Amino acid sequence: MAHLRALAFVFTLTGAFIFLVPLQALARRRGWPIQHAIQTRFCRAVCAVIGIEVEARGALPSRAPRFVVSNHVSWTDIIALASVYPLVFLAKREVASWPVLGLLARLQGTIFVERGARQDVARVNDALADALRAGGDLVIFPEGTSSDGAAVLPFRSAHFAPLEAMAARGDASTLAPVAIWYSNGARRIDVGWYGDMTFLPHLWRLMKRGRTQCHIMFGEAIETCDKDRKTLAAETHARVQELLASHGRSRQSSQSSRFETVAAQPPQHEDCL
């Protein structure tokens, strides 16, 4: 079955490059709404061929634009979220140069950040604010890294600044907390991409596993008025922890966890923001 999934994955990417990439590039230049359908349907196809079933509970708040904040387990979080809603992601700059995935990320309007470069924060925050003012729905992973998902790591507050500034000006934007975890239908599993894992071996292990359920829980909007970025980050972190805890999936970072794993590695892989 894993070999069939791998073959289907190759065919899906080949088809995307032949048909969808040119169409998506044109749709983005012209501003055609079909660009959103292309993103969600392509991500649904990728989820299907690698064996991920997405279960979404709740929905994003109705008031747009939405500033979506989620915990981060793996690169699969991105395709799972994008299979439900057309979203713009914040990712480290290296992603832009990755084979295949880098091109697809650029075609989705991904905003890239230079990790560890404080001078780049202002530029990125301006880009986030511009995307929100244009009506786009954004996703950030403020843990700044992916992990085994046993706990929600502290949220970095730097990229909450656009929300603070927009709220001060009276611009409408919605802060939406999201929690993600994975199971095999019966028990929690670790699909995290961290430590010294590389992409293709991790993808292969995921395909060999068989069916994997990605559970996405959308929380209620968080009020942003009269709050600074650090307060917003702290409140969102607490809300994401509550969402996971409400389904018995979250523990404090000081606690250990026991669950089925894709691979035994030290936690954290700085793949996205």
C-alpha cells in the first residue's frame, strides 16, 4: 500500500505541475476566485494520497479577514488546514527554495521570513498587515518550530504586532485560535517532523503507516481591542491549550507523553513559522 501511495503522490505532483501550476499562476495574476478552489482541492488530493483524513470540528469565525493561530506538529498541518480553507501561510525563507513544495508555497502567496533576523520582522509584519487589509486569511505557527505535539510550546509574540496595530486603528480583523492533533482512529500518534528528520524519509514513514486522522479544532474568536501583542500571544496560547485539553490531548511541556510514534527522535524541527 505504501508503494501505491508513493506512486499516487508522484502522479498528483506531476499533474499539478502540468495543469494546476500554470492555471494557479494565471489565476493569482488576474485575481480570479478559482485560485482558492485550486488550493483547497489540491491539498485535499495530497492528503488523500498520503493517507491523511482531515476531521474539522467547528469553523473559522465568520468575520473576515481571519488571523489564524495554531500549534504546529508537522508540515502536514499546512496541507490539512489548506484543504479546509484557502489560507495564506507564514513560513521560513528556506521553504521557498525547497523542490516542488517551494514553488507551490510561492503560488499560494506564502509570506516568507528570515528566521532569527530581527531586522526582517518589520517587513514581514507589514506584509501580514497588507494581506489582512486585502481580505486574506492568514495562518501563523507562533511556536516557531514543529514538535511531537505532546505540549504547546510558548508562543512568540513578534508577529501578533499587526493585530495590535490594526485594532488600534479600528480596522476589523479576527483572531482565530486553532488546535491540531493526529490519531490512527483509536489512539493519538506522533507524526511530528522534528530533530534531524528529513522530508522524504518522513513522508515515506507516513505513507507506510496507513490511515492517519488529522483533527483540527477551530476555537471562538479572541477579542483584540486594547491588547498588546504579548497579551494576544499569551491569550491565544492558553486558548489553544484549552482546545487540546478539552479532547484530552494536551499536557504541559514539563510532562512526558506516551503515544505511538512515526520515529523516535529528539523533539522540534524548525520547518515553518
